Amino acid sequence: MLRKLILSLLMLIIAFVPAFAMGGSETGSDSAETTDYEVDLSLEGELVYWSNWNETEPQGMVISQAIDEFTKIHPNVKIDVVWNGRENRKVLLPALESGRQVDLFEQTTDLVLVNLKDYLLDLTPYFDKAYDTTDGVPYIDTLLPAAVDLIRSFDSEGKLYAVPYQPNLMVVFYNKDHFEAAGIEKVPETWDEFLDACGKLKAAGYVPMTCDDAYLINLIGVHFERIKGQDWLRENISNPEVVFTDPEVIEGIRDFKEMMDNGYFSEYILSNKYPAGQQEMAMGGISMYYNGSWLPNEVKATAGPDYRWGSFNWPIINAEASDAGHVQYNSQALAINKNCKYPEAAFEFAVFLTTGAWDNKLAEETMGVPVGKNGTWPEQLKDAEAIYNAIDYRITSDYGIFSIPDYNPLIISAISNVMNGSITPEAAAEELSKM
């Protein structure tokens, strides 16, 4: 009897070993497939990873699953995660200054590559190598060029001090059902086409556009970038008399009044408190909203699975100043501490997370943008994919016109007052020229 029991146990062990040796696991639908990677005992290290996500967020859950899979393939690597959530931006710098072990950390590109630059390892040589999940090509060749260019743009020598992931971009989201019902056969590319689309939507019984207090700054900013270009605005905003006596700028202020007067904006646009604007759109009452690629994910519970999302670039107004290649875009930046004892292990995990199955898993679960060239974009962002791939110039979040923080509330207030009819565009421009 004992002999039969031992034999049965041996058969179970033999059956189990091949699956483990190939790095496989019965993870079901909650995991990405990595069963074709052999166990690698050569990579080792104990890493501490400070995350910008919470463990219960979709991003956190996918990263947890990726770590589990990575450490099965590399059993001599241990990764401990500190789930700081959005507090990461506050606690990272003090932790690094105090010398705490923080090997991997993440935040938006601007915060990592500017605020934390003194603590970053130069990753440029690592990008030029091939890894298990890059199909024999250098890692850099697997990534969206605009995402790499963004990281490179923060260094005067073009070095890469972080790994891009979870890219995002600002676009005009629109309800495809509304456009079809209004007889709009193509998305507007110019300002005249945009106004024509707004007129057709209103005639069909829809409110063309909304916004709220969180994103009105973006709507104003992109409009003026399309009129004068970010470089001109940044160069001249320190002399507001130059900016706000410019006839094209005054005409841009007038555009917001005319949109409001024609009923092209929601009547609640100036009173909406985030997230009221996006909820207006998700409930089907609004046709368009200028927002980030995270929008469909944020409102998926309200919009439901059958909502037909479309997107297009803010229309061109002055082709000599700005074109469709000018896009406000960003990404998360995953960086490695220059004092990390196991940089190879840290970078290999970064590659693992941002290529192949796990890149797609992260995009799928967050309804977000994959960072890989061959990544699968969610259906809700399919139109945005072409916009992202055509990027040739980055509009920053200040658009040039908001690059002096003290001016921000004054500009927003003046244009809001134009929209509600309190003052004329000319009066607003005169007021702003004296900032």
C-alpha cells in the first residue's frame, strides 16, 4: 500500500515539473500568458518598488500579477511593492534624500525626470539590448517612438533615464451615434468644419460640447495653441500686453463667446464641478468633450459597454502655427535608482511589464494606451491610435499660455466671464494685457 502511495506521488511530481520548468502557471483570465519562457536562475536581486498606484486599482492588480509571473520565471528575484498611490509624488523625494532603499519608482514623466533627476540611473545602454519578451530585437525598437522621444526630450544629450509606460493623450472624444444621427460623415479637421459639425449636432437635438472646472484650462489652452503655437505663447506670455493685444488672440477669445451664444456649449459648462462634465457626456446628453485618453475608463460604469467612443484632434485654426502633429501627451515613467544594487533585474522587470502580453493586459484592464508598437489599443481608443502615431510635437500641459502660474486663474476667469456675457472679448483682452 505504501509503495503504491509513493508511486502515485512520484507520478504527480513528474507531471508537474515540465509546466513549472517552462514558467507556466494556471493563472486563468487574471494573468497574461508567459508559458514559453524558461526558468532563469541567473538573474537575482531583492528589489523595492514604490508604486504610484493602489493595489486595488486595475493598474495595481495587473502589476501584482506581472510581478508574480516574473518572479516565477526568475525565482532568485524578489520584488517588494509599496503601494503609495498618488501620495507617491509627495513621499518619493524625501525617501530618496534619506537614502531609503527604493530601487524602482514611478510617476509622470515631468515629475520623475525633472524633480528626481539626481537619483536616476542612465538606462540608455539597457534600451539597446534584446530581452526574452522583445522577439530578438532591441527593447527600444519595440516601443512607440513618441513615448521614447518624450523620455529622451528631458535630457540635453538625449539619454534615457526612465522607461515609458501607460501613455496618454488629450483628444476630443465624441459620441459616434450622435455624429451619425446628425449626418456628420467625417470628423472636423478645421475650425470651420468644427463649427459646422456643432451646428448639425444642435439641429439634430444634441448639445455639442461640455467641460468642467478640471479641464476648462485644457480647452482654453489647446485653442490658443492652435491659434499662435505653444512656442510663441511661451516666448511672449511674460509680456501679456504683446499676447492680449494680438488680433488673433482676441479673435480666439471671441470664439468661446460665439460657441456659448450659439448654444454649442452645455449650459452647465461654467458651473460643472469635476466630474460633472464627463458624466454629462457619459449619460448620452453631450456629443463632445476635450479630455484625456483615460476618459472612457473613468466613465465606463455610466457609459456602459455599448457606448460608441470616437476621437479626433482639436481642429486646426492657423496651420502656420500648429498642426495635427501637435498633441498634448504624456506617460508614466518607471525609473531605477542610481544606487540600486540590482539594476539588471530591475530593468528586466520593466521590460517584462511593458512588452507583449503584460503591456496588452495593462492596456486592456485600464482601457488605456499600450506602450508597445504592436500593442492592442482598446476599441474605445482606436481613433486615438492614429493621432498618437502621427505626433511630431509635444504640447505640454501648460500650452505655453499658462506657463506663469499666477496668470492661470486670471485667464480662466476672464474667458469665463466672456462666456457668461459679463464682459466683451475686447474688454477681457484689455484686462489680461495688464496682468
